[in-house]
Amino acid sequence: MITKSIELFNRAQQSIPGGVNSPVRAFKSVGGTPIFIKRAKGAYLFDEDGNRYIDYINSWGPMILGHAYQPVVDAIREKAYDSTSFGTPTELEIEMAELIKSMVANVDLVRMVNSGTEACMSAIRLARGYTGRNKIIKFEGCYHGHADSFLVKAGSGVATLEIQQVPGVTTGVSNDTLTAPYNNIEAVKKLIHENKTQIAAIIIEPVAGNMGCIPPAPGFLESLRTICNEEKIIFILDEVMTGFRLSPGGAQARLNIEADLVTYGKIIGAGMPVGAFGGKKEIMQHIAPLGNVYQAGTLSGNPVALIAGFTLLQALKENPAIYTELEEKTSYLHNGLNAVLKEYGTDYTINRIGSMVSIHFSRHAVTDFTSAAAANNEIFKKFFHAMLQRGVYLPPSAFETWFISNALTIDDLNQTISAAEDAIKEMM
């Protein structure tokens, strides 16, 4: 029963646009009433009606060690006694920047911000200021936040709501945002040829997570890196999802690719509202007050958010075996789901890298937004609700990756696989 969630959603729509504060939460893509969550612990969410769900959203990525991880909770509680905000420099900001630098080899300087959107927006501004160029290349289906430049063919959020063009994004901004299909290097080369010496940056999710999980094709990121070197274009990796999740050094370390700038989001706040961007000193020193590319934020480096993130990242750095455990658990889930779907003859493909995984109900490989969008979303809707009824909370959109936390047990994974089998049987 989800009686209270229905009541709360009806009430929310009277004072919040659409009843939610981020569109994907509205369940528009899957139908039905969104579930209102009251609390979470470890691998589980608990809704307002007392129902428990095995969680595969994990606050869209940052809960690598599970919800309410006790060292993080304790650190937040202790730091809050000192005040929730100062608006001044703190030693903790230095310690956080030093920790990030110690984990990510090619980051010389780090600027703290308040969200992944802000990090990506600031990185683009810096790239434009550094190069003196205006245009950027992004990839269809990649989502870098809701700043104007990023809402052109932006993946999960707008795809879920079937929004083709976003009102409020000016023609000038759209003209400066060039898009290419993910994993298509020839399309990138064509854009560069047509806009010679005009492109400031290429920004990409090194592993796409906003059209489901889509890893880069072999050689794709390496080719982008080479092109950026040749054309003096700033190469930006958006690691809001992948940073510190795919390895202690993020996707860069796992995939052996080096960006000029890298962006981070909620994971460096252990789920608190925080972000950062960083990179080579040669570029980062153009940010104010060192340079004249202005960026500021009253709450940037918020002490409560940073102590949460610092505690989480420190735990990940000191315990690299966590990544092996995450890999093993995700592989176990992948193999179990694969066996179930194969047995019942469903058209599907499963994409996975590290602790990111997703099912696409398609008989064809899913390598970009076009192939992701061609999958059978009607089947996904039925699958989503069948899983929800069995106590498994998946992302409420076919265009979102699943995130695995190390709090999941083998029993949890077996329950999920069993629920998937029952769901598929029910749908046949």
C-alpha cells in the first residue's frame, strides 16, 4: 500500500510545480504515483507508508557505501555544532582539495561549487575564457546539468518528458552548442572541420549514465583526446556520476584517459549538495581571483557538505578493496539478470561498467542515444512497476543508469534477481 504517498503527491502539486523538485521524480516516464521516501539506511529505502525497497538509485550515485553511512553521519553531526556555514575560507576546503588531488593524478587546482550543474557550467565558462572561443561540442543523450548550453539534446531529463526543444534557451546559445552522437568520432571530426578554430571545449560523460549506462567504444575517448590536442580544444570529462565511483581516480584512472578539466558533483559531498571542477594549473589559474574568468558562490566549500564528502572519499581511498567488492556484486547482479531475461526470451541488452549497470529492452546493442531511445519503453514501464511492487526501487526512467552500493548483500542481489524473474513471468 502507498496510500500516504498518494496523499502527499496530491498535496505537493498544490505548492510545488508538478509536485516534485526535480522532474524525473514525478514518474512521468513510467506512470503512476511517485513514492515519497521517509528515510534510508544501508541498501534500503523506506517510504512514508513503511514499505522497504532495495535501492538501485543511491541518490543518483553518491551513496557508494550505502545510506546513512555511520562515519559520515557522525562527521556531519560534529561539524554542524561549529555552524552550518561561514562564508569564509576554512582549512577543510584545503584538505578536501588536497584529498582530491591525491586521488586524481592530473588535477593541479580545484574550485569548490554547489552542484554538478554549477561545476559543468563553470568549466565551460573557463574553457571559453581560456581559449577565446565560443562554441562547444557535447554529445546527444549526455546530461551535464540544466544550464542553457547543456539542454540541447540533453539525455535523461528532457528525454523522459519528451521535450524536444527547451523554451528559454536562446538561439545564440543553441547555435554555440554543437552536438554529435555518442561513440561517433567521425561526427566530431566533421563538426570541427565545419567550425575550425571556433570550438572552445568538448565535454562528455566518459561513461554515459543519462541514456542508461553506455560505456565508451574502444578508442573513442582516446581519439577525442588526440583531436583536442591537435585543435587546441579543452577536453572536459563530466565525472559527476563516474568520479570516485568507477575507481579511486574515477573514469580517468579506470579508462586511462586524461582530461584538461574534470567536474564532480554530489559524490564529493556524500550526497550533500556540492560540486567541484579542477584540472591543469595552466587553465585553472584563469579563474578569479587569479585570473579574470569570474566564478563565485556564497556557499561554495560549505563545511557540512565538505566534511561529509571528505569522510566518504577518505574511506574509499583507504579501502581500495571496496571497488573489487562493488565490481563483484555488480557482476553477480548482471549475470543473474542476464540468465532470467535469456530464459524467458525477452529482447534485451545489459550494459555494465564497474558499479553502473542498466537493462535496455532492445534486441540491438545500445551504444548511443538513438539506440537507447529505440528500446521498448513500454516494457520498461511494466518492468519498473513490477519490480517496485516486489520491493525493488529502480530509477524511474529507461534513460537512467542503476547505481550499485557496497551495502547490498548477496541476499539483496538474489532477491532482486528473483523479483526480476517474477516480474518477467507476470509480464509475459
